[in-house]
Amino acid sequence: MSLDQKHFWSGFGLAVGGTLLFSFKSIFIKLLYQQSLQAHSVLVLRMIIALTYSTVSFTLLAGFLGYYLASLPDLMGLELIAAQAYK
């Protein structure tokens, strides 16, 4: 089997799988509604599932850097002043 044929069949499989998953979306949402979930809860679940790895890794990186950059001046300030004067 040549590389072009492998690409064709993998693309075909992905297209069929995507079509099936898109078709089942409304069925799964109706099942969630039967479990007494509201639209907001279902929307949050969809958003969580829709996150890709790159989005998750970017979010974790941004959170880590934000926490680091927020804590750094606090800790540097503790080096400069006495502990009694800090609070």
C-alpha cells in the first residue's frame, strides 16, 4: 500500500468518524437533559470536552506564570522588610 493510499484511508476514516460523532452529539445532549442537567451545565461539559491539549497546556502555562509573577514581588518584599512590619 502506497503512502497516498494510506493517507486516503486515514482521511476517509477520520471523516466517517467525525460525521458519526457529530450525529451522536444531539443524542448525548438529550441523554444529559434526561439526567436533569440544565443548559448551562451541558454547555460547560461541552466546553471542557472541546478543549484541546494545546489549549490546556497554554492555560496551565499561563496560570503557572501568573501565579509565579504574582508571588515573586510578594516574596521579594519579604526579603526587604521585617516580618513584623509586613502585616
